[in-house]
Amino acid sequence: KVWHRRLGHLGLENMKKLQEMSTGMHLTKNDIIYLKEFCEICVESKLVRKPFNTVRTKATRPLEIISSDVCGPVNIETWDGKRYFLTFLDDYSHFCMLFLIEHKSEVPKLIMEYINIVEAKFNLKVHKFRSDNGGEYVSGQLQDFMKKRGIVLNYTTAHSPQLNGKAERLNRTLLDKTRALIFESGLDKEMWGEALRVAAYVHNRSPCDPINCTPYEKWEGRQPILNNLRVFGSDAYAKRLTKTSKLDKRTRKLQMIGYSNNGYRLWNTEERKIEIHRDVEFNEENKNKSSVTTIEEINHGSDKEDNNILDDNTESEEIENARENNQAGNEIESEDNTDDEDNRKERLRKSKRKNFGSKPKYLEQNYELDCTANHALLT
């Protein structure tokens, strides 16, 4: 006992090893027997949580075990004022359903609604209902309902969410998908509720390892049809069904934010409301894709500018030559007046023949006037 205390309440196995690794320490059989007894100090200072590796009972039929959890509050409200969401997971099929809620006080009513829906679908009874010890699950109204239905309430112990691990893991998976949908679509975060609904929709139609198929197939008895899936947040052109004039547009541009039983949930940004439409065309291209001018377009534009510059330079050279010719004629006419009249007339005649003997370019038959010129020289 003394050595146990001297060594800071060292465990029995380590004390046996230490006796062989050191000198001056000797344990008798009585000492070893004592160390096997309960030590209150060791428990108070070293106790850890028990492992959660025990496999809980698994369902063998639909609705045998239903797991549920409430997540929230989310710091940003949805566009219609929701801050929590309530999830249900069937342990047999892994099919999930969720409800968006404003307050936790709505939970008991929605649990009773969910149970009525699923029992009517399968014509089976819910046997066990798993949840935590939150106040929304221990209300007297809910407990009375469960007793009348013969449903066993299976609560987890306090601060042990691991005992309701499937429901907790479902919340994480749905929130991961929700963030991805919001980030890619570029929609405001107030649309997280709609993204969450889409996340649950595609989760039920995604592979699930424990059942080796999709939850939808296990729940509905048939494989899911995915040709109706569209990119969340993509542009949706809904057919106008109201009276329109002959020159009006036949569609309205909305945004795809979900699925309904017979169509799509589309967001009307201007009126801030959700519309259900069936006749819709989608543009699923990435809206964040920026329009970038290609190298070919830049070079093509430069060639056009260069050609225009060459045309302007050619025209300017022709005009300048004509001006120089006129100036040359004037200089010849202004030569020394002391020469005799005959020589002066002869030089003037030769000069005129040189400068004006040929036809101007604009009088030649094959010459075409460039109508794009900014100015012209008239003589």
C-alpha cells in the first residue's frame, strides 16, 4: 500500500515490472493482494469513459427501429424563418426523412405525424424509437402517444450521443452535402433549408454500404430513377401558363432549388417565393464561369486594326504625293524672272507636262474610290 502511494498510485502490472527493473523495492504477496482491491483515489483520478464498440441491436424489418435527432439552432434563418431541422432514420433501410422547424416545441407533433405516415405506408407498426434525452422527446404528450401505440422509447444516457450514432452521423452527412450545394450554387445562405432537402433527396438515392444498395430501393422496393436530377441553383426556364400576348416571352427565368412529387421547386427571386412547375428547361452550365477572350480573338482583332492602319497610311501617302507635285510646279513657276521669255515658257511647258501630263488616279478606269476615307483632296 505504501509503495502504491509512493509511486503516485502506479498500476499493479507496472509495479511488478518496476520491482524487476530496480533495487530497494520489495513487494510481498499481501502487497499484491492489496493492490488488486478497490482504490477510491485511483477511480477518482483516472476513470475514463467506457468504449462504445458494443454493437447495438439491428432491425430485421422496416420500422422496427426508428432513430431521430434534432439539429440546431442554425445561426442563419432560412428564407421562411426556420432554424432547426428534425431527422428520422429507418434502421433497416437507412431511408431518411426530415422536417424544417422554427421551434423545438414542434417536434412531438411531427413525430406523431411521421409515425402515422410510415405505418400507413407499410401497414406495419413501429416497434422502437431511439432518441436522446432532449426535452422535446420526453414531453408527456409524446410519451402518452407512444404508450397507446405500444412503441418502446429507447433514450440514450446523458452526454452520450454515440448511443444514437446513426442519427448523429446522418446529420453530419446531410450538412456536408448542404454546404457543398450552397457553395457551388452561389445562392444566399438563407437557402440552406432547401439545400438540406435536396441533400436528403440525393442521399436516399446514393449507395449505402451496410445494405449494399440505395436506401430508396430498400424503402420503395424498386431502383431509383435519376433522369430527373438537376444541378441545384441552376437556371430554370418555366413555361408561362397564364394568358400572354403574341410577342411575349413564353418562359420565366427562375432557379432550381428542389424536387416535388410532380415537378420541381423553383425559386422566384423577385417575389421571394417558391413555385412548383412541371414544364421546365434547365441551363446547368457553371454560372461562375467567366467569359475570357481567347488568344485567337485578340490576334484577329489586332490584324483588323493593322489592316485599317495600313489603308490609312496608303491613302495619306497618295495625298502627300499630290501635294508635293503641286508644290514642285509652283516652285518651277517662281524661278528666276531674268531669263528670257522663250526659255521661261519652255521650262514652264516642260514642267506642266511632267506634273499634269498623266491622268489623276481618280480618273483612271480601274481606280476604286475608298468610301471609308476620312477626307479627300480636291484639285
